[in-house]
Amino acid sequence: MLFDPRPKNSRKDLFDREEELEELKKAVRRYPIVLLLGIRRVGKSSLLKVALNELENGIYIDVRELYFSSGGWITVDSLTNALERALNSLKPSFRRKITEALRSVKGVTVAGVTLKFESRVSLPDVLNALNDVGVIMAFDEAQYLRYYGARGGKEFLAMVAYAYDNLENMRFVFSGSEVGSLHDFLGTANYDSPLYGRVYGEITVKPFSRELSREFFRRGFEEAGMKVEEKLIERTVELLDGIPGWLVEFGYNYIETRDFDRAMESVILKAEKFMEGELRELARRSERYILILKAIAMGFDRWELIKDYLEARSGKIPNPRLANLLRNLEKMSWIRKVYRDGTKRYEIVDPVVARILRKFSRQAGL
Ligand code: ADP
Ligand code: MG
């Protein structure tokens, strides 16, 4: 069902994206490492899951989930457990092959078709064995791997570099909503990174165009046996800007309520819930990030305006520090630079996030 709010698993539930799907599959055949990029809720996980399903030798690990469930620090043990869970949830035919390949690895026990990793199992040994089968390891929201181990994920990258250089049947897909953070983390252009100099494929998932968004709604409502006015579709597309996650949320709620305002309110509430963890994470790193986002959301979108807004609320801030915060927000894909009337301005990438920020600001009386 198109308006199902969970990530999609099969092509029949995926609207459009045929090109991206083919591109992704082609890239995985061609490159040991593929990056799948795009803003939050644009449909990366869906695309990834559908592709892995069709390729039939993929293993999916949600790193964001792993990060939050292991309390903000990903240990070797938690990654090993996640891998064990992922392997045990594979389709029987593929799982059988994997089980055979891993049977002889130290620290792996096999009971029937269920794998068990003991804590002494070595991940490089596991990769070596998986290479015999030929496996795609997909890490969703991989920028969170910078919280793996004690050295900002370096041990993980060293493992990937080893596989890249030695295990020719291994493939890695890293998806990320924080485009710049993921690039920084992998560091293929950075001399100090274990992955320095490695070549990778890259695919960017974009929001739907206005026309595609309208078509998406028509198709979704039709599927639900509902006739909806073009005017309403038009208005919704205007507000949600082609981000599939929000379109789905609206469609799903509109079918339930048949009321524009209530459906839109549900989108906002859902978005708030979804963004809560990420905004908290951001605030933990610096409260100023949140203030900057609020400033931009409220239209204080130029350097001096942002600076004034910030200094009135949290004291003086040196220019290099502000530049750094803005650059980081860009890397995390919260904001982007635009040039209007010859001036550099910033805008919030996702209009729903901008609305939430404005709402928070009003509530806090900022
Ligand atoms: P991301 O991983 O980029 O944050 P998801 O894949 O989780 O995005 O998608 C967000 C929501 O949008 C999910 O509810 C998913 O079902 C829906 N969605 C995304 N892309 C499509 C698509 N092409 N067709 C139908 N629904 C989609
Ligand atoms: Mg996702």
C-alpha cells in the first residue's frame, strides 16, 4: 500500500524510483562501496530494502536504531548482536548458504538454521567467511558508525578497508541522511582515514517533483478507493514539498479523517516525534545548533541576523565559531545555502521541520 507509513520492502509498494533502483543495483555490482544519500524521510531505507530484497544477498543493519538502543555508544558487542539478528532474519535459502559459510568460524555456533555469535567472535573472520558467499552489507544511517568503538569508528573503517582490498565478493552500502557527516566519516579524501583513496559509487535520492507528488497522491487515494479534489492535492503538495515520508503520512491520515487540517496536524505531530531524538542529539552537542535552526526557520536567514539572534540569547559568539556551527548544520543536511538578491542566505531543507521549529519557538516564547 502506497500510504503505508513503514519503509517499503517490495517494488510494488514503491512509487516511481525505478531509475534509482536500477542505478543502485548497478552501482553495487560495480563498486565495493556505494553511498546512498538524501535528506531524512526521502525514501532511502525503502529503496535500499527493495534493492536488497531483489538482489537476494543483502544484509541490512539499521545503525541509527542500533545507536539509540545502545545508549549513544556502539560497542563491538552491540554491532555483533545486530549482525547476528540481521543474519537470522534472512530468507531461508540465503540464510542456509550463510550458515554453511560461517559454520567453521571460531566463536560461531549453529543450531539448526539459527546462528549464534559468542562475544569472542572476530568480525574480520566473519567477513572473510562471508566473502565466500558474496554478500552485500548495508548500513542504514551509517554516519552513526562514528560512535562505534573508542576511535570515532576508525576500527570499523579499517575493517571495511581490509574487505575493500582483499575480499572481492564483499559489497558495502552506506546510506545517510547527513550527507556531509557521512562523507567526513568515510573520509575517502582524507589522508588519515583508513578508507583514504578508495573509489565508491554514489546515489542521491531526491524528493519527488511537484508533478510526481501529485501523481503519488492520486495513485494512493485511488488505491484507497477515495476521490480527492485536485485543489486539495495541490495545496498539500505545496506545503510538503515532495518528501515522500510526509506525503505518506498525510495520505494515511487524510483517509482516516477526511479533514485537511487534522491530517496536516498529524503530519506535524508525527514529524515532531520523529525529529525529537535527532534534535535532542543535536542539542546535546550544542544548544546553539537549535537556536540557529530556530532563527533560520523564523526568517533570520542571513549571517548578521543569525548572529544577532544567537547573541541575544546565548551570549557573544566569535565569527569562526558561528561559521563552524553553520557548516556542520549544512553537513548534517539540516540547512542549505542559497543566494537570493545577491545575498547569501540559509534555509531549512525540510519545510515540515521548519514548521516544527517555528512552533517550538512560539511555545518557548523565543
Ligand atoms: P528515509 O530512509 O530516507 O528516511 P524511508 O524509506 O523511511 O525514508 O521513507 C519514509 C516514508 O516514506 C516511509 O513511510 C515510506 O513508506 C515512504 N516512502 C518513501 N519512498 C516511497 C516511495 N517511493 N513510494 C512509496 N512510499 C515511499
Ligand atoms: Mg531511513
